[in-house]
Amino acid sequence: MKLHHGKHHAAYVAGLNGAVDKLPSEAKNGDAAALASIQAKALSYGTAVRNHGGGHYNHALFWVNMAPASTSSEPSPDLAVAIDDKFGSLEGLRKAFTEKAMTRFGSGWAWLGVKADGTLAVTSTANQDNPIMEGLEYDYEKMIPILGLDVWEHAYYLKYQNRRADYISSWWTQLVNWKKVSRNYEMYAKKGQVVPPTPTGSGHAMEL
């Protein structure tokens, strides 16, 4: 994870900084809200913003939605009801999410999010795309993500080699921070707002 954060994510941050001239003025201040605001129209800003802006947002959300394996949490009552309504149970969600993560060919992401009608759904996107983006050239479920998993090989190869299924299972059972995911749902996605990738509400030592 340290290599993933320090090298791969850092490269996306640098790439987006290099494409800042492509962004509207209100999106150039570099904070989490600005990063969230460029996702829907990322394709219209050009390939660099799509790839690096998407990569930065996706990874930033990925990190804050995890917690040490020594801690445990559960979905909030509000999120739990939405999960049960859509997937039958948390285990049903896990199976649906895992299927999306396992069947994403090559590099990409699996997502849990909120659709425009307010219901939950799972989807996957290629490369550094995410389901906020408009106009992707392939089938995906448009939604505001509240939880995402990086299934690029660089995310797991050093520990799991080609065992993607083991990586997904370990992440789901040990690292998902449901306290933070629940806040993403209740404070933002349920209201139709893109989630800013800050650690607020995650229980981390430092919150913004």
C-alpha cells in the first residue's frame, strides 16, 4: 500500500497538476471539493484530466474509505436499510461487488454508489474512469460512488500476485471503513452530491 500511495497515486497528482490549465478557474484551487467537481465533465477537459484527475480522485476516495484491520465497523442503520433493499443483505452486496471487481477485464475499479433515483448499485469502470464521469464509451452504471476498489494489478501484485479474488476478499473483510462509507452515503451521495475525498468522519487521527 505504501508503494501504491507514494508512487502510483503521486503520479496522478503530478499529472493533474500538469494539466491544470485545462480546468475552469473554480477547479484550480486543488482542494477535495474542487477535485470532486471536475469528475462529471472530465472527458470534456481532455485525456490528461480524465486519466490523472480520475486517478487522483479515485485513489483519494480509496484511501479514506479504509481503516486498520484491528478496527471494525458496520454500515449505519440508514445505509444498512438501503443495502438490504437493493441486495438483500450485506453478504448479497459483497457478492455483487465482488462479481464486478472480478469481471473487470484488465485494469480498473469496482464501485458501490447511489444512482439518480436514490437507490444503490454496483458497477465497474476501466482504467482511471469512475461512474461520476459523463460520456464513457462503454456500458457502466452512472452513479455517485461511496466506495471503490482499485483492481489494477499494481494495487495487489506485490502481495497477491495474480490472486485478485484473495485481494478482494481481504480488503472487504478487513479494511472497508463502513463508518466513513456511511457518512459518504448520508452526507453526500444520498443528496445527489459528489463525495469529496477527505478523511472527515472516518475515525482517522486527523480529520479535515
